[in-house]
Amino acid sequence: MITEVVNANELVKVDPVFGQASFNDHEQIVFCHDKDTGLKAIIGIHNTVLGPALGGTRMWKYANEWEALNDVLRLSRGMTYKSAISGLNLGGGKAVIIGDSRLDKTPEMITRFGQFVNSLSGKYITAEDVGTTTPDMDLIRDVTPHVTGISEERGGSGNPSPVTAYGVYMGMKAAAKHQFGSENLAGKKVLVQGTGHVGETLIDYLTKEGALVQISDINEARMEEVGAKYGAKIFMGDDIYSADVDIYAPCALGATVNDETIEKLKAKVIAGAANNQLAVENVHGKMLQDKGILYAPDFLINAGGIINVYAEIAGYDKAEAMKRTENIYNTTLEIFHFAEANGVTTHQAAMSIAQKRIDDRKKEMAK
């Protein structure tokens, strides 16, 4: 008999799901594989107390499967609190497809993924995210009703990115009001990191208001295109986190607010569209607070997208979706005031309010 010795630093791999640091009492993790289409996907269902778990499908070229699992766990958890704090009767879920969306994605792969979604019988409802599109959602709709963000031509709410950007814009204005005394962004120096669909629309709002916008993106061609279109300056320094700006708006991937970057930040406000901006929530939320940097919780101000696609479930129109998204401004101010009154970080304030709504529903269900 051969005895395998496992080192302590490898123990996390013995329990690849429950042992993950990002596992947070998730209800269900579904691994989806199809050899014929090359599909490798993971669906994370974090919580369904308030309703079915709704969250987009991200397609990304992850370095490895551990990275993909960590991402889906963090993202699905974030969706639970995003829906809760936005007053939506939805739970939290997310999906990731492992691969390069520009090279690996095929209609057959997306359709096969839709069949996996359908097998969950509505417990998880998908939508678009990084690397997926409205046409992809239309393909999924061909094989399951459990999808949102389908095209307006097919009776859906269409691309949620513009509504997401509007919510971020509202949250940023609320943060400016709280930190600087005025919601007016004219003359404010704003660095937008990421010029995708949401980032571009946010840049449009900001430049129209007169903000002094700088942009950064790993895709240089895209960055130059957006810069020329809106008259935004391309950030030319070596380190964007050291930029002399008033507001930092992360609109790409998460975890950009961490030990290293917080030490460099000169911005007094962080308000952006990226999910999971704080690398370690409690640690880095407190570091920002101690440094006097106001953080607008990402899962609050980027909720416009889910508010938009929820229209397909709740039956309200685009005008109502925009009205609900505009209210992110008021909710953000309430979070800031709650944080100050209770001596907690803005992230902790938002989490506690969202968790209370979930706990209250649990109590109702137990009666």
C-alpha cells in the first residue's frame, strides 16, 4: 500500500470547492463539460432565499481551473447581495466558461451551455457578462426560458451595459456629493480603467458633464478608439494607481484595490463598474476608510444591469428600469450615512443591509 503525504499548503486542493477561500455557504456548484463543443463551464448558485439565482455568464481565458472556480464563487456571492440591496426578488448566481471568447466561442458551445442551464429547471437564470453578448443570450433562449438579456426584437431587455453604466454614474455622483460636497462632476479628474461597453458609456456620461476624463485599457486599439470618440485623454503614466485624480473608476476585472494599490492611490473616491474590486473585503475596505478614501460598494452601484434584465421577469418597461437605476444615487447616500453612524466601512454597511433583507425573508419562510 502506498501512503500519499499531503503538505499543509496543499490542503486547500483536497477540498476543491468547500475548501476554497471564496466558498461562502454556496448552495450548489455545477461543473459543465461537453467534449464535442469544447465547453468547460462552472455555474455557481450562492443563495436562493429571495428568489432564483440570476447572474451573467462570463467567458474568460483563465490561467487554470482553480482561478475559474474562485471567480465564479466570488461573483455568484456578489450577485446575492447585489439583488438584495437593490430590492429585487432574486438570489445570487453566476457562470463562467473557460476559454477565449474571441477564439474559442462557437454557437454550438453556447447552445450546449444553454442546455446545462435548462437542466437546473429555473434555479439559475443566466444573462450576458464579459465575453458573452446579447446574440449569445438569444442562442441560449432557443433551448431554455431561463435566460435574460435577450434582444429587444425577441421581447427582451437587450444589452444591459448602458443601464449598468448609468447606475455607476449615479453612484459616482452620490459619492462626489458625500466626499466633495457637490454631485457636480464638472472639472473633476476621473480615471476610468477599462473601456468596454460599460466603461465607454460611463465615459460618455462623464465627458458630457464636463469631467476631465483619463482612460486606461490593456487593449490599446480599443482605448485609442474610445479616447478619440469622446475626447478623453489616454493615461500615459507608468502606474495608473498613482495618478493625480479625484475619482478612480475601475471598470475592468476585480481585485484592483489591494495592499499594493491602496498605498499608491491619490484619488479620494473609488466608484466603478467592476465586480469584487476589494481584493480582501474587510481588510481593504478598512484600509480605504483609514486613508480617507470613499468607496462606493461595487455590488450596489453596478446593479443597473440586473435591474434592467429583471424587467423581463417582473414585467416593467425600460423607463421603469431607468427610474429604479437612478435610485442607486439615494441608496448610495444612505449607505454612506449608515456607515458613518455605525462606525463601519461602506462595504460592511452595504453588506449588513443586504444581509438583513435575506435574514428577514428566511424568518418569514420559517413561519
